[in-house]
Amino acid sequence: MSIPPQTVPATLLVPPVRRSFLSGFGKFTLSATAIALLAGQERLALVGSAEAKTPNNDVAILNAALGAEQEAIAAYQVGATSGLLQKPVLDLAVQFQGHHKEHAAALAATVKKLGGTPVEARKTYTFPVEKLKTQADVLAFAAELEKGAVSAYLGAVPILDDRNLAKVAASILGDEAMHWAVLRNALGQNPVPTAFLS
Amino acid sequence: MKHLAALAATAATLTVGAGICQAANGDPVHGAQIYQRCLACHSLEHNRSGPRHCGLFGRPAASLPDFNYSRAMKATGLTWDEATLDQFLENPLKAMPGTKMAYAGVKNPQERADLIAYLKKATLDPEICK
């Protein structure tokens, strides 16, 4: 079956928005700074000196991750206050939410250090609460978000300009993957169903 | 501004029929698995960090009134279809510099075709997209 060719733009957007964004940043000396911040080492963060190539790109990536982390925090709050989770699963959910809070705090601090403005958490989030009727429903919902987070970080790591930031993003990816595995295990599913993640 | 308009006009003449053919041959079942990669930021029925996907095909970019799009997305003027999605999903940051979708992209053409095939069905699902 053949379909006639159609016309689409070579680039979906003309680049000036990016250019104007770039011009506001200039050069930064934050590679080591950023990695130290993300690793939770504020003292070390003050002495970084390596030069980041294009901080604007990394700011956009980190802000995207921050937005997802904020939503994960809100999702776990919904789960934790749903009355559907019993101990020790409830404790696990609260612990995982704490991890996401740590990720979010580190990402926001790094965005600031890179000269950007951290995205703010939305006032409201829409979750499929009508479908959450049992503990298993909540766990499955959380597992789905964690799997998505793994994929999101997997999609972010290769495009971060600062390789040190990429390293820490990979560290967060590992944490999210552990969440996913534990949640699957709690659901009675194979916790590690594949050798590779995508 | 004239320069920008010329750029956009030039870009709009690019022919990419091959991508469309691949999307037509996509496997929506496998595409549903690929879509799991999107679930950190997107869902079919709700806006999240990314906009909802219900009603995506034929929708002008940045047209959901209740979603805060990037300036880049607002400026693009494109309409989402198989070809534009194929190009965007391959490398969002390259296809649309300034997009908030900071993701490396779905590099495998068949995976993109499968994902687009899934989206074509799922975004019209009357049970989900009420």
C-alpha cells in the first residue's frame, strides 16, 4: 500500500525562540556544581569550575524531569491518603514519595544554579482516582508512573550536554527503576521482567 | 521576521512520504507498549506535564486551551498527523528547538510507526476519550 507523499516542515519550528533563550544565558561554570547539587552535596556545589556547553538545553531537560517528579509526589500523596494502602505498603509509598521529593529539590536547585527558573508544581493534578478502588489499583498506577519515569530519564540522559548531569540523571533513573521493581513485586508480578529498559 | 517566514516556508516544502508509509504499517499492539515510555508525562485523557493525547490527529499544535505550551510549540503552526508526529518523535528537541518535551526521541522508525498506529486508534477510543 502506498500513500502519496505530503509536505511537512524539515524543522517543526523556526529556531529563533531557542536563540533568544540562549542569549540570556551566556556561559556558565557549573558542570561540577550541578553534579554536586544533584548529589546533595551543597558544600561541594559551591566550588565547581568545569564549563557547561549549553546550559539552556540542560535547564529544559532538568525542568521537564522536575515537572514529572512534582507530579509523582502528588500521585503518591493521592495514594497515601486514599485509605487503600495498608502497612507496610503505605510506608513504602511514603518512602518512595520522599525519594521523589529529594529528586525534585535537587533538580530545582540545579536549574537555579544553571541560571534557569524551576518549573513550579501545578496547583492541581488530574489522576484516574475513579479507577483506584483497591490497594492493587494504587500500586499498579504507581508502577505505571515509575516505569514512565524510567523511560523519561532514559530519554534525558543521552541529550544532557553536561555528562556529569547525565550521570546523576542515570542515578535517579536507577532509583525509579528500583521503585518500579518493588511495586511490581508487591503486585505479585515479575519484578524485573526484561533485561533491558526502554 | 521575513527571514523567519522564509525559513518556515522553505521547511514546509520538504517531502517525507516514507515516514507516512511506515506509520501506515505500524503495529498498534506493539505501539501500546512503546506508549508506556510516554507515561511519565502524558496520558490519553488528562493533561499532565505534557498535553493529553485524545483527539491528537488533526489537532493544530498548541491548541488545547487548558495546557501551557512552550513558545516553540505555539509558534510552529503545524497540525499533528502521521508525518509531523513521525518527524517530531524521532528527535523532539531537534525538530522543534525550544519544546518542553526534553526527550531523546524514538529513534527506531518501526517503533515510531507502531507508536503512531497505536495513537491513531487510542486517541479516538470513545471509552477513554469521552
